Amino acid sequence: MSIETSGPVTSTPAWWTDAVVYQISPRSFADSNGDGVGDLAGIRSRLDHLQQLGVDVLWLSPIYRSPQADNGYDISDYRDIDPLFGTLAEFDGLLAEVHDRGMKLVMDLVVNHTSDEHAWFEESRGSLDGPKRDWYVWRDGHDGREPNLWRSAFGGPAWSLDETTGQYYLHLFAAKQPDLNWENPEVRGAVYEMMNWWLDRGVDGFRMDVINYIAKVQSDLVGDSTQATMGGQIHDFLQEMNREVFAGRDTDLITVGEMPGVTVDDAVLFTGVDRLEVDMVFQFEHVGLDHGPVSKFDNVPLSLVELKRSLGRWQDGLAESGWNRLYLGNHDQPRSVSRFGDDGRYRVESATMLATVLHLHRGTPYVYQGDEIGMTNAGFTSIEQYQDIESVNYFAEATAAGASPAEVLDALRYRSRDNARTPVQWDATEQAGFTTGTPWLEVNPNHVTVNAAADRAAGARSVFEHYRRLIELRHRSAVVALGAFAMLEPEHPTLYAFTRTLGDESLLVVGNFSSEELEVPLLESARATAGTLVIGNYEAAGGGAGATLRPWEARVIRLA
């Protein structure tokens, strides 16, 4: 049985249709000076690893000067590197070497908000009538309370009272992250000038953090509204950004908009090639499916049927216009092998199966650091081990509301953002080869067996080698990059199956999302039986023949 079929991209394909992006969280990647925090020199020391993996683009999470209240997403100076990570000169050296190795470098752009220690905000909060007062979102209270009932993503009201002027400022995230007022053209002009400054320096584009939040529904800013919603002016803002920053520049740039809450229909507008807004949208529908009704941290078993419906909907919705961004994990999500796979007995098999299924969809795959060696959740057992502001706030609120600390910690072991932020495990030494000092966040105890050195020496069981082969396949296969997508067996609870087709070539992709053997009758078709195995995650998987998938097995078969 099959469902909606997506057609191939018909216009001249953009360079990023066969590219793969690798996300680096610099604080946790590699530390060069022993202070326990990853840095630019550490990244530069590991470029061989990334070049050998074969990725095309490196995306750096924020490295700007920051008080680090939210892992660098609270920026106090957009035109400087935080001393934790190095200097502008070191950044220029890294950028040059990345380019020399044939890769591109993308910066994280955080312009929905700044740090409260940014000079703009310090001037804005100084008086009611200062020249930068309107650079941020200020409002009087409403009925003796905050202007409206919006809640911060990190807990508590989304408004804080500033005692100096008696007004409230908006912060959709932490109180130290006040929201910029994008209705003010001076704000937009300052942001565009900063973006041009980085592009002139040689960076290859931006991943834009919560960029749809820059447009607020103005009528909701005071009153009883409880939910922040995206304002329609977002399209005007992004099109203006394109004109002021990207128009006339190198077509090899890339722009990715992180947009919580957007629908497929929204994404068609944002990424349509003729609309000149962003190249692709980073959305969260599929990673939100296994969240429980009470809290995003509840551990609810994965529904593969719902996951297929979500990913299939986006494949179909962006078939003729727009482009998909493919991922299962990032700096804000638990480790993909712990969330979607089996991080115990079948860690290697499930890590490589998940990678195969993801990379064979149509869209640009994003590899989050450590996924290429099968890193898992940390499994911290005390709140003192956590650094993530979201996790710490959740623990305080949940225990204050009556939950037991043990219950909350159990939830955090599955859901905390710190699971993705533990240092990259390079080898089996005391601090996993990440640092010679004390790491800012504890190293996962399983680094003794799960690390890059051991994985790359594992031969047929190397997660890294499997990722490398998948990336190479995308580079050389037009059907992987551009082929039509058709979901098969959409209601099967453990089988993920689909085809990719371009011209006369068709690939069948199957993945077993379980720790049990699985009989797959569709593998007994004449075309599958006579087909050729393109890539599989088990040694000697045996051509296209055989209707039984082993636990967490994936196969890609070129149909006869």
C-alpha cells in the first residue's frame, strides 16, 4: 500500500539539494586550552574528522560575545567572538581552513532577542524617551499584572517589570533575553548591517534562530491573550532581509529559518523559490509527536505511525515548491538513538538504521555532532549535574508543584537539552579526549566504550563509516537528492518503508523500528528480489533478497 507521491524538483536544483550539514555546538565539541569549554581552535583541530565524514557545510551554534545565560543564545555583542571560544582572528583562521577544505561555514543568527547586557538594551531601558526605547518591546501593565498572559518558553511570565521606568519588557525566552522590536525600521536596519558585516567577512549563510517569532501580533501584546502567535508581517520582514542582505551576493549562500509551530502550508510560502525568503525551514512537528500532554519532558513511547504521517506530510507538502530540512536531533533535542532507537543492545544498529531512513528522504540532512558515532543520552541522576536553564527551571517548577525529585529527574533523563550537550566523545581517556581540564558539563560515562576512536576502528560496525557512505551516496545519486517520494505501509507499527524515483531509477528503502525480527512481504516482489542492495547497516545483508529484516536493520535496494 502506498500514499501520496511527491514529484521531483523540476527547476535547476540548488547546490544544497545534494549537500549535508553538520551542526557544531562549539562549547561541547573540542577544547584546545584545557579550560573545560570547547573553542574555535578545538574545532579547527578536528576538521580532519569532518572532512573525512564528507559533510559540505558546518553550522556553528552561537559563538558571539555573551553572558552565557542560555548557552550563547543571549548575545551581548554581535560583532565579536566570546573569549570562551577565541578571537575574531581565530575565527578568520578557522573560516579560511574550512573553505580550503572545500566546506562552507554557517553562523547561528539570533535576532528575535539579545542579551539584557547588550548595549542596545542597556540604552533602551535607561528612560522612557531615549533614542533606543522603541528598539525593544515595552508595555504598561494590564489590570495590575503583566501586559498579557504569555508564558516564557523557559517557565514563568514572558514579561519582566523594569523598576527604572515602571514598564514591562517582553522576553519569550529567559528574562535575560529581551525581545527586539522588529516593527522599528531602525532595528531591522541595524540587524541587516550586522548580517552584511559577517557575509563580507566570508561566512556562507545563516541558520536563523526562532526567526518567525520576530513578527508579533501587535493587538495581542496587551490584554488576556495566552499564546504568542506569528504575525503576518513575517513575510515582509524576510523579503526585506533578502533585499538588504542577500540580493546580488554569491548564490552559494544558504539560509535556514528555525520556525517553531509552522505548518507545511506556511513552509511553502517561506521556502518557495520565487518568494525570496529562506531556503529551508527548521520545524518541530515530528520531534514533538512523542511529547506527553502534561509536559514536554514526559517519556511517551514513540508512535512510528504518527512519525511517518508527519514526515510524509512534509515530503508531500514541499514536493513542488520549497525544500525540506531533515533531522532527528540537535542541540535542543535528546539524542536521536536514545529517543527513536535502542541505545542499549542495538545502539549501533539503531543509530545506523535511523540515519539511513532519514538521509534517504528528500531534503537536506543535518547531522548533529556525535550522532555520527552513536552518542546517547547522558542519564544524569542529580539536578546538580544539569546546566540547561530550561531543565533547571522545569525541575524547580515541577517539584514546587508537588512532583517528587525522582520523578522529575527520570523525565529529564529522557528529555533534557543537556543530553545533546555533553562533550563529544573522541576517545576513552578520562574526559573523552574533549579536554585536559574539567569539562563545563560532565562527560557521558559511556565514553569509555562509545567514542570516535573506538567507532572508527570498528570496521563493519562503525557508525561513522555508515554515515560517510550515506553522505557519499547523496553526493553521487540524483535519485537520492531529487527523486519523488512515496510512503509505503503507512499504518505499519514498526516498518518504515518508502520509494524514491527519478526517471527510470527507483530505490526501495526499508527500516525495522524494533528489536525483533520483522517479516516484510513487500521485499518479496519481483523487482525487490531481483534488485541490488545499494546500502545496508548489517554486514553481508545479501543483495536485495530476503524478506526478513533483522532488529533495527535498514536496506536501500535499487529496484530491478
